[in-house]
Amino acid sequence: MKNKQESNIVKGFLAGKEEVISLFYEHNFQKIKVFIEKNSGTETDAEDVFQEAIIVTYQKLRAGTLQLECSLGTYVFAVSRNIWMNTLRKRNRVRSWEKLPEISIALHNTILEDIHTLERLALYQKYFLKLGENCQRLLGFFFSGKRMSEIANIMGYSEGYSRKKKFECKKRLIEMVEQDPLYEELRYESFKEGER
Amino acid sequence: MMERTAELFELIEAYLSGGMGETERAAFELRIRESKELEMEVEKHRILSEALKDDAALAFRKKVSTIAGDFKAKQKSTVNSPNIGTPKNHFLKVAAGVLVLFGLGVVLWWQINTRASTYDRYYEPYAIEGVMRGADADALAVVAKNYAKGKYVEVIPQLVNLIEQHPEKTELQLYLANSYLQTDQALSAITLLKRIEVGNPRFEAARWYLALSYLKADDKAAAKTVVEELIAYDGIYRSQAEGVLGELQ
């Protein structure tokens, strides 16, 4: 860690402090937007990629597996860049790309591994947050291990209705994921991995 | 094609949670080995469970999404705010402001701005969904590129042709409707979007843009009906529909 300010930003991230994340977002988004728009992307692509990069970084920080050898902003830029170049590679727009000079080969490679691992989970989480509030609550309770009778009680439904609603919410979520172009690409990559 | 039923989901959930007896588990695993479709379905449920068990990650993701939305809204309001510019411009704006305070015209000006503002606040072009595959992939890629660059006038006839050849590609209809909206042809957008029916995977998106099209066409009542429908649908556009309804009311 280079200085106290960086250390405070990392602590703020880990604690999920909105003012820290918000300031970080404001100071760093433009650079990523410029990069992505220069490389066949749109502002919406930049928003999606930057958010994913921040989340990947948070996951690494939480797991204690991130050894920062540069500023957090540089790291998140490297992750964003790799996410985007990975996307372009899948669209057959680029074959490979060089690592950023500010980061080591080892860090560059771990970024690629992390992106691959988290891509599938990220897709489901992204669409979960697009469900209606009741669906999010119900599925949240279900996946946290609560029994259906308990969920019914909290939600104010009958148990039968809760099961029906759980099925509908889950079905809708899976269908939304399946409609995302990334889902097909991840499926194709899984198929290729399975063949090896 | 395997049908998704509540019973199937409960079986998969029991299997993944270890809630099946030995015999039942063995029988289900045999079914999985015999059906690629079932194997893929079980995998989706497994990933879903892993993704949604992580409360902290979900909460963080939600926070980042909110922050991103706020940042974007702030950027938009900075771009749309009046440019004070030169002293002469400033004087004229002050003079105009004084006039509207003393006339009936202020009511009309406010009403027009409110309706336009709701549309402007909520409209974003429907994003290109990704690489379009299949026959005419090159033509589709050109259209996608032009659409993404905002060349809506150029893209409209290209999309009309492609839709004739590929009526099953609903995303093309959404791009065309958005191109109509961007070129002040709201009525054409409405006609097109109304044809996308329940059961179509893009039905909800079509309804959202239909609501926006009605706003653009200044049909507040019709816009209200559609956003109420979207709220009841409880899908990905629900919170935006609630926002629009709030403004219309």
C-alpha cells in the first residue's frame, strides 16, 4: 500500500462506504469510458464493465487475496480493461492484448482468472437485482436457507402461494440470464472446457 | 424441449441441497446422465444458488448500481442544464423569466416542459444486445454499428428490410422503434411496439418503450395504462415504471 489515502479508500471499499465508492466512481469512470469508447464500445458498455470491475475488486479485497502493487484506481482500470478486451475477444474483435505496464505479469494473469471465475456468478447476480422487490426478498430468504413455512410467514403469503411465487421468480430470473448474449458465450466456453 | 415446472424446480433444489434419500438421488442422477437438457438445467440452478448465497456481494453490487445510476443522472442534468454563456444570453434569459411570471404562458410552458422532461429523464436508447449471429450476419453487424453510433435516419430503411427477412428477431423491431423515437416518429414506434405480444422474450422491453413512445406522443393516459401494466408485471422495468407513474400522477 503506497500511502494512507489509498489505505483509507481500500478500507472504505471493504466497509461498503457509499461516499468512498461514489468518489472513487466519479474520479475513475471517465478514464475507463474513454478507453472503451476508443475500443468499439459504448457508454453503456463502459458503465457495465466499470461496475463489474469494482465488484471483482471488492471480492478480491474481501477474500484477502489481493496484493496491491499499484493504486486501487490503476488496479480497477486494469480489471476493466481485461473485462472489455475479453468481451471483444469473444466477439472475435481482438486476439490478445498486452498487459498494462504498471502491473506485473503475475497480477495480470490473476486478473484474467478472477474475471473468468466471477463472470458466471455476476450474470445471475445482475439479473437478480433487476427482479421486483418481492421476488428479491423471497429468493433472498430462500437462498439464505429459510424454510418455506418461515418465508410464507415473513412475506404474509400462504405456503402454497410462496412456493408458486418462488418458482415464478426463479423461472423469470433464469430466463433473463438466458437472454443475455454473455450467457451463450459462457456456455460455449464451458462446452469447450468440458471437451478438453 | 423440457418444460420448467414447479415440481421440477423442487426436485432440483432437493438434489442440490442434499435433501434426497439415497435411492431417489441415484434415480435423479441417472436422469441427469440421460438428459443433457436436465444436466444444463441443474447446472443453472447450482450457479444461481452459489451466486445468490453471497449476501454481502449482492448488497455491494446493489450499492454500486445505485451509485452508478446517481452518477449518470448527475451527468445528464449537467449536460441538460441551461448554458449561461455570454452576458447577453444571461440578460435575455432573465428577461424571459420575468415575462413568464406575469403571463398565462407560464402555465403552458410548465406543462410542456413537464411532459417532455419525463420522457427525457427516462429515455435511453435500447442497447445493442451483442453479436448477432445467423444468416445476414454482416448486414446485421453494419446495422448494429450504425445504430450504436446514433445514425438513426440511415438505419431505419436498413432495419425495415432486415425485419422483413427476419421477423423472428424481435430485437430488430426494438432497434427500429427506438430509431423512430429518435427521429420524432413516435406514432410509428407505437404501431411497431404494440405488435410484440406477451410470451415474446422482449415483451417487457417493448412495453417499456411503448410507454415512452406514448409520452413522446403526448398521450399521457395511454402511457399511464402501460406503466401500470409494467408495474403489475414486476419485471426488470418495474422501478422505472413506478418512477414514470409517480411523475404522471
